[in-house]
Amino acid sequence: MTRNDKIKMQTAFFKKVGPNAATFKAMMDALPDVAFYMKDAKDRIMALNKRNCDFCNIHDEVDAIGQCSNDIFPHVLADRYLARDRKVRETGTPIFTCGGQYNADRTNDMQTSNVYPLFDRKGKLIGTTCIYFKRPSLDVPKWHGRLKPATDYIAGHYAEPISLDLLAGLVGTSTINFRRQFTLTFGISPGRYLTTIRLNAVRKLLETTDKLVSEIAAETGFFDQSHLTKIFKRERGITPGEYRRHHRANG
């Protein structure tokens, strides 16, 4: 599906929802700490605000349009998101303050979500919409299972060099088996997971401090500013400086 096709899909969905859908989406884009999405009756993403793109590590909202949660997230996250949306569609009843530690950015924060049914102009249920926000937590999620010692260690030591052998030893298995188990559980390799956690820390520092990018690189486990900039642009599509300016312009 081309980018233009995705934009047409979103526009057609907004027309079904009603004349205020685009306005509501624009309001959600203006919120700095609340994530938002809309999905159609087939669980396909129709809209994300800027904050949700940050949390999901999606370069641009249009990239996600037409995709389902299981196209983006590991099954343990996708299954929970899909089940929640389907329950709302089946009952037509909102789910308020649904909590848990099933975060799209793999952080340990507690997440509070409110999911609502979406109706068209004739009152037909055609999808769901959700807003969610996060609250800091020091506890590593239970769904990490037997890999919890490894993710716990990463959460506390992401700024340090971390070897695969060390993480495998914490779990009590071989390096090969650890890599396989980790990738099956999280949908990404241990190295990619560590990069994600480091980039989450980078984003937070870019958003909340005036520290130089070189200082942030040193505090979050990257070799230097050049290394951080290269990885950040690869994952986010923009440089750390551009991210900071964009966030503050829309914050």
C-alpha cells in the first residue's frame, strides 16, 4: 500500500466517524503526554497522535495506517491490545482505567488506558479509539517471565556495556538459547531491545533537559554523539536535534 493509499484510507474512515474526527485527532496531536489511536472494525490502525508514534517507535503516523497491532508488536503485547479492542467492539461499552505494564516502548512504567467504541453517523459501531498515559514504575513487568532478571538488569544498567553472556548467565541458560527465547518473547533481539531502552532514555532527556547531545550520548550508553545520532536517525527517521526541536514546537 502506498503512502497516498494510506492517507485516502484514513480520510475515508474519518468521513465515516463524522465531521469532528479530524479536529479531535488534531487535539490529540497537541497533547504532550497522552497517546491516542483509532482503529477500524478489522483492528487496522487508522490514526495515531505524535506521542503514540514516539511510544511505538514509529517514524510517521502514515507508516502505521492499515496495520494491525500484530504487525508492529510481539504477540504478548499485540494479543493484549487486540483483546481489549475486540471486547469494546463486541460490547459497545468503554473500558476505563485499564492498567498494566504492557508498554509499546518496552519501558517498565505503569500504563493507564481508556478504550472507547467508535460509531458512524448512523450509530453503527465501526471501530475503537484509545487514550493512554504512563506513570513511572521501578518494577519490571511480570510478563517478561523467566527473562525478567535480564530485562531487570538492562533497566538498571542500560548506560553500561552489557554482554549477551552476562544476560544469559542471569537467566541461567546458554547464549544461543537466551537469544532465541528473548527474540521469541519480545519480537526483537536482545541487542535491539537494549538499543530501544537506551533510545527511550535519550528521548526523555531530549524532551526534558537542555543537555548537549554529546552529554546525553555519554549518559545513555552510546559511544559518542556521532554514534547516537546515527542510531537515532536510523530508528526515528530524524536526528536528536530535530527530535528536540520538533517535540518542543509541538509540546
